[in-house]
Amino acid sequence: MVGTLTCLLLVAACSSPAHQNGNAAPAGSPDPTTGAAATGSPTPSTPSPSSTPSARPSSGATRPTTLVLGPNGIGSLKLGMTRQQATGTGLLRAFGNNGGGCAPAALRAAPSEEGIVNLSPTLGIATIDAYEGIKTPEGVRIGMSSADMLRIYPDWTRADGDATNGRGFTKTPGNSKAVYRIATRNGKVTQLTLQYANQDCYE
């Protein structure tokens, strides 16, 4: 009798469900934590500051260019241009009136009373004066020594005075119709002009 009762108690104990803490999930259902991670929306990634390309300062600063009094003119202003063509370059101030002779104008960028340009009634633009800062393609400029000028233009021929204090002319490489008129004082170049060899505006 006692043995029978013991067996019944043991069977009852084995068949009762085990107690679980919390809410038991149905058999076969996914783990809540794993499911949330699997079905949640992906978090957008934000690039770190170090991965973002940094803005670089512009290196396109332009350096001022040296104006050149070449064999045909300066910039867009050329020997032989008409008044209208010369005015259209925008490089000149207004032409003056010289009583039917050569009409003078000044380069806009030149200091006062420098950079004079003469318009001949027969030749068009006939002379163009340089000012300090302008040089020929070969490198002659106002302010350089007479000796350096002669090394560059050894065929400079004086019209009066000498290379130290005087005035003369040299051929213009690249234009057989023009010459450079170069004047000196105290061993320095003081005047530099591109002009037609047969200009009719002055001596």
C-alpha cells in the first residue's frame, strides 16, 4: 500500500510542468532580443569629420604681368591703328587736338604726363612711349644702365650726344618698319619709345 502511494506521488511530480520565471514564450517562437535586432531599421552611418574632404584655399591668385613694348605695339594697341581702332582698345585716354598734326593721347595705366601715344594723320598710331615698369621683349627698360642697354642693343646709333647722355635709335627685332628711340641721362635710360622709322610727329 505504501509502495503504491509512493509511485503515484512520483508520477504526479514528473508530469507537472516546470515553473519558469517571467512569461514563457510559445515553443518555436524566436527569441525577442534576437528578433528585434534582426528586424530593426539599420542606423545610418555618419562620416567622421576626418573622412570628409577639407576645403582647400584657392591657389589661383594671379600675379601681375609685366607689360611689354613689343615690335608692333603694347597689348592690343598697335602701330598703324586708326583713331577709332586705338580708342576701341580701351588702353588710351582721350586724344587731344594738335591743330591738324599728330594728336596725342596717354596710356590709361601710365603716370601723369607719361606713356604718350601719337596719332599721325597719315600713318595712324605712329609712336608709343613706354613708362617705368614696361620693357622691350629683349629686356630694355627705363632706369637700366646705358651699358646694359648697349649690351642688349649693340647697334644703338646716337642721334645726338652719346650713350651716357644722349638720344639714339636701334632696330626693332620683328618689325623692319619700326625702331626703338632710346634716350639716356647720366648713364641711365630715361626714355623708351616704339615708333615708325618714318614717323612724322616730331624730329
